[in-house]
Amino acid sequence: MKNYIFNNTNNSIAYSSFKAFVNLLDSETEFNIIFDKFYDIFSLHPRISDKFYIFSDRHIVDNLLLEAENVLLDFELDFFLSNCDSYDQYITKKIPYDPQLNSNPIDVNPSPKIKNKVRNIFERANHNNFSYVLYAPLNMDLNKHDFLIVDDLLLDKTSNSIPDDVSQQLLSFLESHVNLISVTPSLDFEVNITELIFLVKNCDFVISNLDVLHSISIDQQIPSFLNLAKNTKYYQKDKLCTVYDPERNNKKIVPPQQFTCEYEKSTIHNNQILNYDIEKMQQEILKSFDFHKIPYQS
Amino acid sequence: MQDIVLFDNNLTVLEFEKHSECKKSMLNVIQDISVKSVNTNAGHHTLVYQTAPGLQINNAFQDLLNSENLKAFCERKTQETVLGRDKKFVCNSMWATILPKFGQLSRHATEGVFHGIYFLHSAPDSGMITFYSKVEDSYFNKFGNIVKNEFNSNKQILNMPEGAIYLIPSHIDISTSTNMTDYDSVCVQFILDIAEK
């Protein structure tokens, strides 16, 4: 019996680990899953949800921890020190499952109510611009929040570093070319994991930051565009994903004095924001549409 | 006795290999265009809708243009026409035509070298396509009132099978009969012309 204990998690990690545990079910190993927070994705599979606990289940957790071998997956320090390039790589290192076995995308069985809700979302987005593109605004980190809570003031600004008119410019540009489904709080948009997976499955293309939308689009094999501007390294490579990394060819800045690691990362991050070339991003998105043969209004 | 082909008036029939995969996305694009864009039909039945040319740059039609069978046709014609090494066949115009009930295409030819018609959605019994030779009627009238075939007529009438691509020299006129069904027929027409490499 093993306990897999997850700390410092987010929605992307929950999604990737859920896939790993679905694969692991077929093995003979008995296991429990203990997370630092609740994620509704684990309720998608009854056998998995029976094994799922959170830290606040204190007395249950105390009993479990004492009775089995514990494997810790810490997605801050341990992940950073592991030299893994993505959450999936780190999870594969810690959990003994074969990613090649049963690598089908997570399937959801949405209720008629969910199908109706998603159909309404598509109908609202339909401006006869050929393709449906799901879009999360620049540097909006869906990992930090539960899904798309409309009233959360933190989501009202995509980022303090990106001016509103820049975000609006990209939004308007995309709306003129495709049927855009934008996960901003400017629309009445509130979905849970089942709805989000079903929504992504029915879209033609996804534009996201490095968050759960990216994980879902990779898993569901939907062509996507990943904006890496806020992150330096970790993402899941896939032939269906175009990665936008405007800093990739920039030389490393060598400061005249010794800076801490955090300050150096911050410098890179701020340079990416300050030098954000929105025209270039627009061109790269159109190139990605062409590469994946996504029709759009020219 | 031997026959020698004097001029190329042949119809080449191809199958679009990815018809079933691509049909839905192409129809959706054409549907969206028909909602937003003006009808550029000039000269056919008023109920016929035609998109403006330019579909060859739309991503939904790239699989059609990159069809292996279409490439093989271009390679064969490159050899048959002894096309120079600095030249190649390109698609420089593509448009979609929707034939609703009572719609029909009037007799017309196109520019370019070859005219292609891809039957994207062809409802059963939705009509026939007629090909016309440039030879005057008076020549063939001499044969009298007999069963018509390729030797005694300046017209050929064929079905419009869904998923097929018909390719003819663009100087040959075509028309369609009236669509008497309740379902729209949709075809994608394109022109292959010669361009410098």
C-alpha cells in the first residue's frame, strides 16, 4: 500500500496526476491519493474518488500515513530540484505508471444540462468566423484560481504588467478572425472541470497560458497555442502545440553585481512583459492557425 | 488502323481521398461565408449562391489542394503538356457554389488552363452536369436523331457524384440541370493555371 502525497498543487497538476492514477488502477499496487486541496476532477472516476483524501481530513490522514509507504510530490522545491521539464515528467518519475499504456484522453460523460450550457456558449460566440477558438487572456493564470469565478476581482485584470489596452487589442484582433470563446470575467462564464473538458473537446483551437487549459488541450489532442511569456521552462511538448516564447533567442543578461536567483528570474519576466510585442504575437497566432489548418477570416 | 488523339478534350475524374474527413469543416466555412458575404453569382439562376473567389487561401481547403490525386494529375499534365522546368500548375482561384432547389448553373467556361469541380455535397438526383464541345451543332446534326455518345454529339451529360473531382480543360463549357430536390447541392470550383516557379 502506498500513499501519494501532493503539496503545492494547482489545477494542471491535478489533471495530470488524475490521468496517471487512472492508468495505475490496472496495476496490482494499492494506493491512496492525498492532496493539499480539493479538486473536482478526482470525482470523475468512482474508483479514484474512493482513494482521494485532502490534508484537512486529519484523523483519516494520520491513520493512512502511519500504515503505508509515503511518496511525497512537492511541486515547488522538490520539483525545481528534480530537473524535470514538465509536471508530467515529474509525476512519471514519482508514480510508477507507463504513460504509453492507455493514453486515451480523459473522457467525460456530460449531462444534458452541461451539453446545453456548452451549446449556448458556442451559439453566443458564433459570428460566422469559421472556427471556435477558446482563449485565456495574456498571463491570466488559471492555476491560481478555481475555475473562472466571475466575481473574483483578481481575474478582472489579466496582469498588472500588461496594460488593458494591449489585452483588449489582442482580444479584438482574435474576435475579428475567429469565433472566440474568451474565458474572461467580462462574459458570464463559470464552468467546472467536466464542462471545461467538454468545452475544450468541442473547440477547434485553444490559446492559453501554462495552466490547466494547456494540460487539457494536450490531453484532448486539440491544436493549441501556448503563451510562455510568464514561464521560463516547464511545459508539455506536443506536436499539436505551438509554443510562443519571445525570449528564447535573447542572450542571458549578465548583471554587474551578484543577484539572487529570484531577482534574475524576475528580470527575465519583466523584460518579457516590457518588450511584449503584441503585433508579433498576433502574427505567430495566425501562423499557428495556418500550421494546424484552422480556418479563419482573413 | 490507329487512332491518334489530336486535342485534349478529356474529362479526368479523381477521388478526393479525405472527403469524409474534410466535408464537415468545408461545409461549415461555406455556410459561414454565405451568411456574411454578398452573392457574387452573375449570370446563373438567381437562387444560386456563389462565394467570391479566394477560397484557395482558406485553411479549410488546404487538404483539397494538397490531395495526392490532384498532385498526380498536375504531374501528369506537366509531362503531357511538356511544361517548362521553370513553370508549374497552381490554383489561383477557388470559389464555392450552392445550388438550392430550382437552382442551376448556366453554360459557362472559365479562365486558366484547367477547370476543377469538386462535388462537396451532392444530394441524390440533384441534377446532372453537361459538358459542351466548341464544335457547332450543325456538324453533329448530320448524324440524325440517334442515341448520343462521345462520337456523335457535342454534349456529354454525367452525374455529379459526391466526393469526386472533375477536371477539364477550361475552354470547355459546362452547365448543370435544375436541382429539383429539397436539398442544397454544394460544389467547390477552382482554376489551375500556370505560374513561374
